[in-house]
Amino acid sequence: MKPKQIFNSILAVLFVFPLMGTFAQQAANSGSIEVITTFDYPGTGNSTLPQKINERGDIVGVFLDSSGVTRGFVRFSNGSFSAPIVDPNDTVGFTEGRGINNSRTVVGDYAASDGNLHGFFLSGGTFTEYDVPGAVFTAVLAINNPADFAGTFIDGSGIQQAFVSVGGTLTLFSVPAAVATLAYDINDSKRLVVGYYIDSAAILHGYYRDANGALHFPIDPPGSVATILFGDNNRNWVVGRYADASGVTHGLFFVPPNNFFTFDFPGSTFTSLNGISSQGNITGRYVDASGIAHGFIARVRGTPPTTPAGPEMKANVSRSLVAPLNPSPSAWGGAMPAR
């Protein structure tokens, strides 16, 4: 897959009004999700796509500059930013920061001249390249504090599977009958793995893998036409996003096995919740009218209201601000892991 195809469709269909002040979406006598601040990687025209947040409050992510070059970054807990993260083997202008743990080890992926992604670890300024043995394509998407990690790979036969490495033992797995399976996060306490898969009808669904290795799927809030689970924490709280048939994309808070809460950035038709720490700090993004993505930090207050799966779940956003979201795998990631 050519690197230029990676980011062309990611931002074109997103629209939102910027936040003014603090927002909390909540139900009576329950917790809430409250936006604390927004942020952008420095530079005119940069789109900012946060990915994960550690217990220190450091955020790893991706930014796209106005020329389409993709770089990783870390936003430290004091609000300062790292220099752009560029893998030394990146020959095409595409490096992503995907995961970060409390020791500030960063994991991610980069594109090379072979047209495939390859994984990396970055610690103390030193890059270590990583490919699943026998893989032609590897993306490392998460790392926890014991240094277990997770991601996705494609082998020589073209099959896309998920992987987890726990205590140095690598396990490869797929959701049955899926055409692609991707693992996005692994927590410390229960080794809960979350991610998404693509079924034979090209529909995206969330799943989780428990500490015993059992897969639970599909995880889809009511009304979803495409669901991605991006992050989890040691309380087994899960965040992600889903699209509905009206072309609106909602932030998703999920508590296994079947409780959901929709979170929408004020005025937004696209909200993505990408990472959550054990303290309940969340990072994600929204996109403005000019097509620029902005990061935000939110906080869970109490226990957010969750609703068991069912038709009573409602969305609370305008439906008229954006062209319908393309739910196909190519628009959401396909072989390229979604961000």
C-alpha cells in the first residue's frame, strides 16, 4: 500500500465547531466525561491526532503537516512537546506514534520504500525496529507498563492478524471469519486486549480478548455501522468511536461486557476517543470546519452513565454539518490501522 493513500481519506469528511470552555455530558446522579483542554502540535496547518495517554499524563500521537508528511509526537504532562518523531528508516515521510507507557517508551510504525509499515520502539532516544517474524507488514499499536505490547501484521499470504506479546511470549490471533483483526491496547492488570476487526461484508466491529485468551465479539453500540475500540485502562474502561448511518461519528465509552456511553464533542459530528489512563484521563480528537484535526484531553468524573446494548441509546448531535462518513475499510484504515 502506498504511503500517500494512508492519510488522504482520514480527514476529508470531518467537521466540528471548536470548544469554548469546559463541557460535561452526563446523566442525572451519575458520572460524566468532561473536556479539560484542547491542544495542537506546534506549526501552522498541522492536524493533531492523539493516540494514547499514560498514567503520568504524557500523550503520544501523530501529526500531519500541510504538505501531507506524517510524524509522531509526545505531548508531555507539562504541556510541552517533543521534537517530531521520525524513524531513521522512514524514507517516505510517514512515522506514527501509537503507544506510550509510564517509562515513556514509545511504540509505533513507519513506512519504508517497500510500501509496507514496520514497527518500532523508541526509548531514551534509541529506535529499535520490530517486525513480527515472517511478516511483510507490522504496526505496533500499544505498550503497557510491564512492556507487553500489541498490534497487527500481515504475513506473506496477505492475511492480516492481531498479535500480543506478554512476558516475551508472542501470540497471534484473529476473530473467526474476519478478513482483518487489529489489536489496539493491552492493560496491565488483566491483560485485557481491545481492538477491531473487519468482517466479510467489510463492516468494522469492536472486540475484546480477556485474560484467558477468549475473544468477545462483536462489540457494537446500537446504531453503529462501523465500530473501533482504541484504548483501555486497568479499570477495564474502554474508549473508541463508532459511525452511525447518518454519517455522524461518536466517541464511545464502553464497559465490558455490554455497557455503552456516547460522548460527542460540543457541536461535533466527529468525535474520537483514542486513549484512557487508569486515572480516567482520556485523549482524543475533533476536526474543525477547515478540516484540521485538534487534540483534546478529557476526564472521567465518577462513573460515566452506561446503557446496556439496546435501541434506547440515543445520539445527541446535529446531523447536518458533514457529508456522510464513508464506512468502508479504506476510509477507516483497511489494512492501514485506523487512527
